[in-house]
Amino acid sequence: MRYTISVALASLLAGPALAEVPRVVTDLPPVHSLVAQVMGDLGEPDLLLGQGADPHSFQLRPSQARALANADLVVWIGPEMTRWLERALEGRKGEELRLMQVAGTHLQDFGAGAAHDHADEGHDHAGEGHDHADEGHSHGDEAHSPADEGHTHGDEAHDHGEHEGHSHTGLDPHAWLDPENAQLWLTAVARELGHLDPENAATYAANAEAARAALAELDRETAARLDEARNQPFYVFHDAYGYFAGHYGLTVRGSVSAGDAAAPGAAHLADLRAEMAGTPRCIFPEAQHDAKLARQIAQETGAKAGPALDPSGSTLEPGPQLYANLIRGLADGILSCVAP
């Protein structure tokens, strides 16, 4: 009798292990922030690229490779941003949520920073050749979906961090800089976590709804603040701000460098200097890049050098608050230079 009771008790004690909060790994600080808001007090996602890390020349540590291999869910922008992570994910078992493939995500090409109207678009980009039918998650044999193919990756995953930037032609991967995308992704993350952890699905959904409401308020406040920056063209270090500029009706006139890891050519710099000469414009350096060139161009052309912008939140403290601080920081930096 005593043995029977012990077995029953052991079964009861073992039960909750099946309902543990999913182990989640994220790629970039803004993605980590959104996922952290949805998980709330239930758990904390892991972040691959912490403060100061460069997504274009990043190498996984063995501990991070193990975290990826053991994760129940990996939430990331997609290979358009971190190509090395696509290879690192090959062979792992577990779910994957590619945010740029979430249905309804506003996507645009590089250089398409003109203001857009989400209401009129209905976030419909099927005609652009981006297929979002599967909500960006990977549960089986979908194309471009390595999550459930059964290969293992192990500790060799840390060898996948070649120095390769994303292409600065075609689809722009900096889609987190459109707050309406972020609101959409909160719901997608909650849905995915609820699928993996039905016991806490209602909590994830409630957290996502609260985060969406807070982000909508932040978006309204930011739009009102940036109204005075409309019709004030400015220059940036590299072409990363199209979503932010398009969402808030700002005008990015040009960039010093087309790609994160690419040194600008002499002909491009000469054209840029000629375009800016004698015109009172702002030019912004960027976090993780030497500000010397942007400041030199400002001095030579009579432009005003603004503070370094940080489009990926690489200088900010990671956590639930990071996404809001990122949006505020970009607005603050732009306004400090371009506001009349």
C-alpha cells in the first residue's frame, strides 16, 4: 500500500514538468523585449545579441549554441537580418517563429521610406512576393523551415558567425522599427507560446494585449512629437530607418553607407558631399560605427551632426522596456537635430 501511494505521489509530482514554461531564445534586443513582455512573470527569454553585439559579425558561444539546441521556441526576425542564425538553426527540434513571415507584417524594400498607410494597405503584401500564409511559425515541412527537420547541430553551431551583412538591396529586414509590426508580433508570440503552453495561454494573451495597448499609446505620442520633424530631410549612417521614417512621415534623404559592414566608396561620398553642400541638413552617426566620417562630412558641408542613432537597441539595457526606449531614443535623437 505504501509503495502504491508513493508511485501515485511521484506521478503527481512529475506532472507539472510537462507544463513548464517554454524555453525561448531570441535574436535581437527589440525582439527579446517584445517576447519578454508577453512572457511576463512566467519566464524570461534568452537573448543572443546582448549589449554591444553586432548582428552582422556575430559568433555564437558554445553555451548559446546549446541554448538554441534546447529551446522550445526561437523567435527571430529571419535570415534577411541574421543569415548566420538560419544555418545555426538547421537540425534542431523545436518551434521557430520568423517575425518577417507573420501574416500582416508590413514589409518594404530598401529605399522605400515614404510614409505608408497601414489602414489602406491592410498589411497585405502578397503581391510583393512575400508569403505570410503560415504566420511565420514552423511546425513541420514548410519551405525554408528547418525547425522540425530532425538534424542536430550541437556545439559546432558557434562556427556560423561569418562576417556577413544583410543585403541592402531588395527586402529591408529592419521591420521592428514600424511599431504597428511590433504590435502584430506581440499577438503572434502570444499565440505561439499558448500553443506550446496551453495552461498559461490566457496569461500570454493578456500580457500581449496589455503590451499592445501600451505600444499603441507610445506610437501616438511619438507621432505627435515627430510632427515637427516632417518636411525636414536628414541623412543617416546606413539605410536602416526606412520603416521608422515611413511610419512617422519622415524623410531620409540619403545614407553614408549602403550596408552595415561595407565601407562607402569614394564616388558615393563625393556625390553625398555635393548633394549636402550649402544645405542646412542633419546627418546622424550610428551606434557601433565610428562617428568620425559622419562628423567630417557635416563639417565639410555645413550640415549639423546629430547624436548617434541606435536602430537595433544595441546600447540599451535589455528587457521588456527596451522596445519603448528604442522608439523614444530614435525620436529624441532625430528631434534634437532636425526640429526647427
